Amino acid sequence: MWRPWSFPFQMMQKHPLAIRWFHWLNFPLLSLMIWSGLLIYWANDAFFAFPDWFYKRANLEFRLSDGMQYHFLFMWLFAINGVAYVTYTALSGEWRALIPGRGAFAQAFQVVLHDLGIRKEPLPVAKYNAAQQFAYTGVVLMGLGSLVTGLAIYRPVQLGFLHALVGGYQNARTIHFLLTVSYVGFFLVHIAQVVRAGWSNFQAMVTGHE
Ligand code: HEM
């Protein structure tokens, strides 16, 4: 909950400790998942995604077994952290600030107009604006998508029912890859917005208050 602290500080309690831990654990874990995923992907560049020099420069070549070991270790930590975050967000009521509500599409459009400098009036004050709500809820759903498609690739026989859900092995692989590319897209926009929002907004994700 976003609640004002008492006089004399005039500070806002913005992010609970648990959310900050989940958030900052997620960053290195996701980075490790992407890096180890690339070690695996090198062995079968099915989507012709990267040129040879990229694999060479990033030291990704001939490390398939390293990649698999890291990927299948860190996936558990990534999954546990994600499930803990979603459970906490659901039980604590923090989801109210995060899930887009009625009229969120129209509000998100206003945020885009504002960010482009077309809308001059200030946006309504809220912990997250509608565009952030879509982005943050979306990235959590992407995490779920990565887990489901990853498990479908990891255990194609034992977890065959997941294949039916995602439309087969090849589909699972394609979605798994596209989700990874989308994390990079999310990350670039997220960082740009964090820089734009300023130091105290960033600080609040570290100390909890703004
Ligand atoms: C250097 C890396 C990162 C920095 C500096 C950063 C910074 C921040 C900041 C400052 C906020 C609060 C935004 C606000 O109050 O307006 C935030 C929220 C959030 N970030 Fe990041 N972030 C990083 C990486 C990531 C990554 C990799 C993801 C996921 C792929 C992510 C997902 C989220 C989500 C879902 C929230 C909302 C959390 C909630 O309140 O439940 N962040 N981030």
C-alpha cells in the first residue's frame, strides 16, 4: 500500500520490502536465464537470430552443456521467486496498484500522449499509471509463459499435456525464444522510463520510500 508517513518527513512508503527483494532478485536471475539460454541456443540457431561474430565476441560458442546446467539450475530459482512475488502481491493487496482496471486502455493512451509531449496536463497521481500497469502485469504473464513453454521443451514426454496447451514442441520453442527477445525490449523501455522518472523513483525501489 502506498501510504504517507507521518510528520515531519513527508515521505511516502512506496514499495514493501518483499516486493523490493523479489524485484532485485529477479534481475540477476533473469539475466542468468538469458545468458545460459543463449549458450543453449548457439547449438541450434533455429531462427538465424545472431551472426557468428556475436557468438564469438560474447563467448557463447561450444558451451551447450554449461548452458544446460546453468539454465536448469537457475530456472528453479527464477520460478520460485516469481511464484513468491505473485503470491505475495495477491495476498497483500498490492495487486490493486498493479492490475489494469476499468478504463485502463484509455488512460494508457493518455500516458503515451503525455510521454510524447502531446498531452500537456499532468497525469493523475497514482503508484503506477495505466501504461505501467499493462507493462508490469504483462511482464509477469511473460514470466509464466516462459515457465510453461520452458517446461514443455524440458520434459516433452512427461509434461506432454503442456504441448497441447502451447501447440506442440516447435511452437513452444518459438514462443520461448520470442518471450526472451521481449524481455530485452521490456528492459530497454523500463530502464528508459526509470531514468526519466528520476533518482527518487529509483531510490524508492531500493529503500522503499520516496
Ligand atoms: C537495472 C535493472 C532494473 C532497474 C534499475 C529497475 C527499476 C525499477 C523501478 C525504479 C521500479 C519502480 C517504478 C515506479 O515506482 O514507478 C521498478 C518496478 C518494476 N520492475 Fe524494474 N528495474 C530493473 C529491472 C527489471 C526487470 C529485469 C524486470 C522484469 C523483467 C523488472 C520488472 C519490474 C516490475 C514488474 C515492477 C513493478 C513491481 C511491483 O510494484 O510489483 N524490472 N523497477
